[in-house]
Amino acid sequence: MTTVLYAGSFDPITLGHVDVIRRASRIFEKVTVAISINTHKKATFTPEERAAFAKDALSELTNVEVLISNKLTVELAASLGITVLLRGVRGSADLDSEMAIAGLNEKLNHRIQTVFIPTAADYRDLSSSMIKEIAKFHGDITKFLPRQAANALKNKFL
């Protein structure tokens, strides 16, 4: 059984993330989504809130599970017996950054391989940080986020 691990801060999960996960669920037998802690960012939502948003947005995908992790991605993957990491890429800037991370992950655990799924054209401009900026100025974020995440983000900036 081929399982892929998609780790990220998902603060909050966007429709771009959902699209990548949905497509991965058609390729892999199981997709594990890890809500990770990013020490370089101050999170808007708790890991539990982010996991709840992801579970809600992905509920119709029976081969997707969501968990919370405070481990390095390669350590989490090894502990779960997973050898494939998934990354979504929006464009060349993402690809350069993700290639560097993939290389480091492979150096940390040579059994780990990274696969990239390009983000669908409709979602290439989306990033959680840009969406949060729109929400701060009370812009319409409903076309960028799953319903539960959009409602929660709107409420953060009332």
C-alpha cells in the first residue's frame, strides 16, 4: 500500500491545498496530511483548529487522514512507515524552495522521496499569508478557503 505524507502548517488550509490533496488521493492509496508546527511563523490558528478545518474540507475523501505533528517531516514519515512526501508547487519560486527542502530531507533519510503536484491554475495565486492579509482588511476570502476555515478567519478579524 503506497501512502504519501503531505505536511504543512495549513494556517489555514486553502482550496489550493485541498486540490492537491484531492488529486493525490486519486494517485496514492492513502494520503496522510500532517498539520505541522512552523517555527518561522506565528500561527493564526491552533494546530487543533487547523486539523479541524482540514478534516472538514477533506471529509468526503475516504483515503485521507489528518493528524497533528511536532516532529521533523522525515521523522514523522519514518515513524509512520511512509517513504513518499508530497509537495504542491505553485510556480518556479515554490519549486526552487521545495527542491532544496527535498534535498535536505533525502540527506536526513535516504529512503525518503518527494513527489510534486503542480497546483491547478485556479489556485496558483493562493497562499495562506496573502489570504490572511485580505481577511484583515475584510475582503472576500470565500473563494479561496473551505467554508469552515473562511468563517473562522473572518471571525478572527471582526
